[in-house]
Amino acid sequence: MKVRGRAYRTIWPVPDGSAVEVIDQTKLPHRFATVRLVSAGDAAQAIRGMVVRGAPLIGATAAYGLALALREDASDEALDRAHGDLLATRPTAVNLRWALDRVRDAVRNRRRDVRAQEAWREAAAICDEDVETCRRIGEHGFVLLRDAAAAKPGQTVNVLTHCNAGWLACVDWGTALAPIYLAHDAGLPVHVWVDETRPRNQGASLTAFELGSHGVPHTVIADNAGGHLMQTKRVDLAITGTDRVARNGDVANKIGTYLKALAARDNGVPFYVALPSSTIDWTVPSGDAIPIEERGQTEVTHISGRLPDGSIASVEVTPQGSAAANPAFDITPARLVSGFITERGICDAGEAGLRSLFPEGGLGGAEQEQS
């Protein structure tokens, strides 16, 4: 995708191959900046501090982080230590473990003198595959938008999304936003209702930034406005991403997704979840077993923004001394999801639907580890 006319991925190796660079998403939307990662520690800090975020991008960053660690020490002990340190950065997104396991498995039985090179190659492959996977998700999801447009000729198709599941959450294209980009580029009249997504406002800051950069019509709304818009027939369908899908189809996504799914069900609005197969955790039977990350209170008690003089400041919005809870994700039961948009097509939300597209049941990823 493009920023100010220049094509970017969210992560890329520097020309001499000594490091990778990422977009610093904590600075968006008011400042576009990049950060260079030269060690596994840098990668871990970027993930933990949400310089990078989004399940696919977290996995890609961790993969490069493991490759960087092996450049310093290619021993089995260093491999396992770096794997564990990176895995501990974020507990909910399964792509993190998937990518780390894939790189570790690719180098485990190789000579030490080639491990770093092989890990780097595997990390690059993970990134390239993510781009293609997201493009395919976009193609399959585009059909839903095309059908919605055909059902209301000459009118705008209104899509509601929550948090950010665009190219900033992946290596390129994105998951939930990929169908929207393809629809817009194809000339379909599409408009996006962008939930602000408190407490970090990743919808208002990231989704709005990338939609605006691509020229897609959009409107930022308060999180609590989604139900009203559905009641008043101003939402044709909702599409979100996910950080982990359990085997039974339960979905872990940014806090507030569950409430949107409830409102969609009550108002007959189709509610889809877009995901790459690497986000399916076949080892977890249901959403009850997915760990929910609890983040710091300041993300709730403080908010950052641009002042009239152009400077960026963080201000406190709650009374001093008030405690704040900050669960980062919630679980949307499969029964509330109209379907999954994947790189292999659209399926029902549930184990039968997932296995209809992925009959291998995740073998080669998380499930293989326990087999």
C-alpha cells in the first residue's frame, strides 16, 4: 500500500541485510516514522510496546527477531532463549508462536554457521506469503461487497469495522480491509464506518490513516455508535480481523468486537471475520481457553492527541486515583459470526467450516507441536 505516493510494507530488510525497519505505529496518524531493529531485543520491544501490532505483523517481526538473535549466537541454547523471550511479548495473538516455531523448526537441524542465513530466508518467506495470503483474502471478501452493491444499485455499501485489520496490521493489504481496498479500486461505491476503538484508538488513528491514504471514503465513529447505525439501517455488513480463532470458531479480537457482533445479530447485519489460516489455533478447543492480555492502566486513563500548535501531548482523562481495567481483547462466540473470510475462501464459523477449507487441520503449525 502507499503513503504519500510511496509503496510501503510494514516491515522490510535494510539494503545491506543487517537489520529490518518497521513503521512506528505509536506515532501515527500525526507523524510517519520508521524504526530500525538490529537485535532480538529490539524486535521484542517493538512488539511489546506496540510499535508493531496486528497478529500477522507481530509474527513477521518475531520471525526476523529470531533471525537477528542467531546472528549473535547460533547455538541451540541461544535459539531457545530468543524463542522464549519473543514468545512472551504478547499472549493472545497465535501468529507469534506460529512464526517463531516455523523459523525455529527451519533451522533446528542445520549447521550453526548457516542458521542465521536460513532463519533470515524463512522470515522473508513468511512476509512474502502473508502478502499473498492477504491479497487472496481480499479477493474472496470482495465478492461479499460486490453482492451487497448489486442488492442496492446506485447506492453506497456501508461497512463497519473495529480496530485495525488493514495493511498496518499485516505485511501488506491487510485482512478485514483488503476486500474494501479491492472494492474501492474496482469502482464499487463503498464507505467505511471506523470504530475509534478505545482505549488505544487504533481505529481512529490507524484504520482512518490508511483508508484516507488510499482515498477510501470513511467516517470515524465513537465505539458506542455502531449499534445505533445498525438499528437505523446504515450498515450493510461488518468485517473485523482477529488475533486468534479457536478450533470451534470462537474469535479473539480487540475489546469491543463482541458487542458489535451482538448488535449485528440483533439487527440482521452480516458479521464476518477475515483471517489468514495462521491465525487458527487448532490446539485450543474454544474461546474460553484463549488468554486475554491485560495491558496497563494508562492506556485507559490517558489519551494522546495533537494540540492546536501542532505538538503531540498525552493528557489524563480520568480523576487522579481512579483505577482502570484494560483487557485488550474479548471473545466473540462462533454463533455470532456469519462466516470466515480466509485465503482459501469463505466458510461457516465453526470447526466443520474451518476444516472444509483446511482439512489438514493445521498440521505443520501449532497442532503438529502437540501430535
